[in-house]
Amino acid sequence: MTGPRQNNNPWILRSDIRLAVVTGLGAGFGLLNSIPFGYYVPLCTAAVLSGSYGNSMKLSIQRILGSVMGVLIVLLFSRGLQLPLPLGLGLALASVRLFGGALGLQVGYKVAGNIVIMGWLVHSAEESIWGMSRLFWTAFGIALSLWATRYVWPSGTIPSLHRRFASFIDELINDFRLESIQLEAEAPNRMSTTQRRVRRTEILQQINALRQQRDVAQLELGLNPENHPLHQLWTELDLLISQLLSVLDGLRGLPSPVQSPPLIKELHLQEANVLKHHIKLLAGLASDLRKPDLVEKQCLDLESLSELSRDLQTAAQQLTATLEEHADRAGHDADISPERMRQIVLRTSLIEHGASVLHDCFPGVARSKPVTAIR
């Protein structure tokens, strides 16, 4: 018998409480202030304050553009043109639709239409004062809402995404560690085809879930998230783990390493050493991703990670030199078939490719343009 089911859809969220608190405080400040029409503060915060910073920013831009457009149109048609009420009001509302469509407003034109009607019919005697006061309180409400999304119970979507990236990198570390153990073992045991297929399915499911969470986290980056440093970091991380998965798939598909002759055994031990440097660098990356201040810094610890990257490159270069030095000797001095020699070279090439991927795609470590940048 299972325990009570956990409620995944609570009635009240922290964002709802934040909305109530911020709206209440804004209403109190606006009504107690000497500037008239302060009740537009809670109307604004209730309209633009949402669960994410990006959504709040989009709604804020829509509202401020609609407010400015509405005030200008109502002043133009009611005071400037002095048309009869039915004709002037109809033309003003038609202008709202026209300019709203030209500006791409989805909800802002409704605000503009409300301002036109209220300004013309209710506040006709004080349109200028009312319009300027409404714009002021709207801007204040927007600033208050954006501040609240950042500092009053901010969304944990981005830190959660970073932790998920770190957990996925831990999975890669475990797989690389397993390959390293296989290279050092005298009688290694390879995964069966079924086990490899199951493992690949699990990894693909995890990376798909990771990408879905990344799409949700992009809402927190505001307008033009593609230009945000965190978006660029996530893109580079996605490219990095995708290419490392290809390296792991290639290594898993090779036969078990044979620890003979001694020159080949030495080569395998050196390959295991390079994989250990892979693990150190990935562990440093995972540790950085778990740091709470990454959201504010928007960059990794380049100094420590660059040092690990240089160590990896040095080990990879030594592996290349060892392969070039001993491969021909091992092929002539021992009874090694051409097929096995191709597998030896392929394994070394895959490991070197993994080191190259970490150097080129690692976010900021190489202090050069990532492969995702425009060259």
C-alpha cells in the first residue's frame, strides 16, 4: 500500500503570494502618495507581475507602449482635432488598432483603448494631468514588478537547470571512469549490446528532459535571450555533452582492450590517464555549475578550469606521441592483426577527439571562440 500521494499542484504558489504582497504594498504607496491616481500601481502590478522575469518584461513593454500610445492618441483626437465625440472616439479607437498592430502589440492595445475611452469620457476635464500621472504610476508599477521578480522569491528555474547540467555531467564522468577502468584492467568486461542500448536510451531521455528545462529557463532571461551570456553558456554546454556522448558511444562499441604486448599495454595505460584528465575537467565544470552565484556571475571559474584544460591537452599530446612512436614497432614486433591495430588507433583517436572537444567547446576555458560562434 502506497503512502499519501504528493500534491504536485498546490492551491497557492509562492508567485501568487508575491503578487498579493507586492500589489498590496504598491496600492498602499500609491494611495498614500500626494501624486494623484495612485490606484494605477496595483492595476499595473497585477497585470505584469508573473512567475518569470522574461514574461514580466514582455508584459511590461506591452503595457508601457500601450499606455504611451493611448495617452498620445486621446490628447490628439480630443484636444488637437476637436472632432465630434462619436466620430473622434471611433477614429481614435481605430488608430489604436492600427498603431497597435504596427507595433506588434498583443495586449498593449487593450490598455491603449481603455486609456482613450477613460480619458475622453471620464477625465476629459483633466486629460493632461491624468495622462501624465497614469504614465508615471504605470512606469513605477513596472519597475516594482521587475524588481520583485528578481529579489522577492525569485524563480529557481535557472539554478535548477544548472544543477541538472551538473548531474548530467556526473553521468558522463561515471561513463568515462568505467572506460578508464576497462583500459587498466587485465581482463576487462565489456557491456553487452543490450546494456549499451539501454544505457543510450537512458542518456537520450535525460538529455531531452534537460533541453526541455532549458527552454523553460530561457523565459527568465528577458528579451532577446539568444544574446544573454547564460543562453550562450547553455548552448555551449549542450554542444559539449552531445559531442562527448558521441565519443562514449564510439568507445563502448569497440572490443575489450587486450593488454599485450607491453607496448600496447603502456599505450592503454596512457589512454586511461587521458580519460582521468577528462574526468577532472568535467568534475571541475560540474562543481562550478552547482555554485549559487553562477546566475549573477554568468561565467565560469576560468582560472582553475583553464589549468585543468591545459593539463588535459598536455596528456593528449603525450598520448599522440606515444601512439606514433610505438604503433609501428608493436605492429612489426608482435603478432597483431591489422584489424586489432585499427581498433587500437581508433580508440586512441576517440580519446584524443574527446580532449579536443573539451578544449574547443568548453565554455570559455580555451579563451577562444567556441565552435558555436560566428567565425
